[in-house]
Amino acid sequence: MAKRGWMLAVLLLAARAVSAAPLPPGVADSLLIQARRAHWAGDEASAIPVFERYLESNPRDRSVRLDLANAFAWSGNPERALPLYRDLLASDPVDPALLRAHADCLRWAGRVEESLDAYRILPEPPQEPEVRREIERLRRTLDPAGFGESFHFSDSGDLTADLHQLAWRLLGGSARSLSLGLGMQRMREERIGVKRATPWGRSLVLQAASELGPGRSLRIEAGGIGYADGPGHPRIAARLRSMLLRSVPLEIRAAYRDRAFDLRSVRAHERRIEGLDGSLAGYVSIGHAGGAYARLRAGRYSDGNDFRGADLSCDAAIHGGLRAAVSGSGTDHARGSDDYYAAREEWTLAGHLILDRVVSGSHHLRLDGWAGRIGNIYGDGDVAGVRCDYTGPLAGAIWLRLAGELGQSRQRSSYESRQLTIAADWRP
């Protein structure tokens, strides 16, 4: 590789010594052959100046412009590659290989929202398991809240709770720079024969996102839920995402909210429990087959029940779309609460088997089964569950999302939860 780099340097200096006039055909061809050999051998540093010199004499050569864009992208300079990709797409906006290269380059540049939009318009989704896993992780990072869901929870202590949330995403999608959510939600619970329920609450959430620069984006969310029998419950959240290194995305979240916004409890609705919470998370890719995710959580609320927590997971590919993962989490509140479930010194450790499949075209199926242990101040027990997610186009720019989850925990009391999600997302 070093010898090839010297040869390229000599040829380039000789060509420049002549003049800035168009290169003689023989010299141009020789330069191009050597540059492409260096490029495909991974020596982009030697290939880039040769491609640039060749394009000075042949600015309309589309294949070399693509070579230059790829060389910039593969050598860790995605921001220099993006304008070249955009120029090429302007003349051929449906080239599948070019669309894919542009989407990958946006992801490498840390432009999360833009990269997800670019992946969505591909004629065929990426087939590489590690790329599909990264795309799915980015989607969940941007849009962690459920929508259009029905949740059922029960335990052997005669507590049954149901949450219904309808018609969530109306404008845009999780990766769009602007999106609007409008819907309704209701909470019901029954304890020892006593039934209670909230009225239907009307929810409104507006999200706006902006790319701050290479590898940095900011998303702000504002809204809340209003009920007919009381004041509204606000939520204001901000999420800053930055690339600490090329392969280590770092995310900081901060939110001011009323806990009734997302806690499955009728009492949480009846009381205003406002405060701040936040998290710091990062993901590290390990080779091409796995990665590790870590998150720290903390919050302080008006009822004085502060909490802290941590999550850690590692995954690795086994074969094809099958992966194995280990996850652990811990949460501790300052004290218990009669208004909502407040975990005390609670931990979980579970093993997962995950299957990711592209069924056909853009239809994506994900199966996740897990089993492990759970513990808190009341004792230890077993936990197990299974989840199925499907995402695919429904009609035009409307995509369908289906998800179902069944989980069970056995300690001194037995707990069972069921969750069903049916949602449509507009992805223009």
C-alpha cells in the first residue's frame, strides 16, 4: 500500500508540474487506475487528491465523482462526502446504490433524523443484520413513547389496571424535523373489588428537531394531557444527541413533567406530582456483530420521592438475523408511594434471544423472548416474557406498526402484563 501511495504521488506531481491544463489521456487513465486500486485497498488518503485532480479535467465524469464521495465517506469525512452525494442524486434521484450510500453517509455523520428519512425511501431496506439493528435502535431512541396502545396489568394482590391510548401520530414521523401527536388516553384500575377510572384525557404533543452540526442533533418536545375533571398535566422534554467518537453516540435527555403523563396509575392522575428527570446514555458497537448500551437515570419530584437507576445491555450476532443479548437494570426510589408503583432497590437480570427478519421488501419482523431473575426489598423471583414487533408500509407514505408483549413476574406476588399496539405512522 505504501508503494502504491508513492506511485500515486509521483504521477500526481508529474501531472501538476505540466500545468493546470487538461490531463493527457494516458496520464489521466493511469492516474484513475492507480487511484481506484488504492481506494478499494483502503488507502483513501492517497486516492482522494488523485480523484480531485482528475475531476479538474473531467468534471462531468459521474463515476469518478461517486468514487470521490465514497472515498471521503469511508475515510471518516462524511461531511465532505454529503454535498457530492446530493449533487449526484439531483441528476439521478432513484439510483438504489446511490440512495443507500447517501443514507449510510448521513448515519456516519451523526445526522440521525436525516439518515432515518433516507433509509425509509430506499427501494429495498438494508439486508445486513448490523445495519438493520442500528436503524431500529435509532428509531427507538428517537421515538421511545408508545402510541395507539392498550396495556393490561394484574397481580395476585387483586390489582388490575388498564391503560388505553389512541390516535397518536397525526403529522410527520419519529425522524421528521417536525411532528404532531394528538389523541386520547384513559386509565382504569380495580383493587379488591373497588373500581376506579379517569375520564378520557386529551393529549397533544409537538416535537421539533434540528441538526446542530456534524454528529449533533437536538429534539424538543412540548405538550401534555388535559382531563375534564382537573388541571392539565404538562410535559416539556429536550434531548441532545452527540457523537463522542465516530462509533460512540452519546445522548442526554432532560424533562419537566407531571408523572401522570406516563405512569399507569389512577391516583397519579388525581395528584399533581411534577418534577425533573433526566438520563445519560451511550452505545458502543463491538466489531460488526454486536454492541453495548448503557444508561444512567435520575429524577426529583414534588412529592419528595426521588429516584435513580441504571440500565446495561450487551448483544451479539449468532447466525443470520438471530442474536443473543444480556440485559440488566436497577431502580431505587427514596420511599414507596400510594399514588404509583415506586420500585425499591429493584433489579432485573435477563437473557434474550432476538430474531430480526426482513420478511419481504420493507416488511420488518422482530421477535424477542427473555427469561431471568428479578429482586427488590420484598424478595427475589423469576421473570419471563415475549414480544413481537412488525413494521411495514400500509399505503403510500403510511406505515403500519403492530406490537404485542406478554410478560410475567413471580415473587411473593405474581404479576402479569399484556400490551398491544396498533399504530399508523405517516412517513412522507
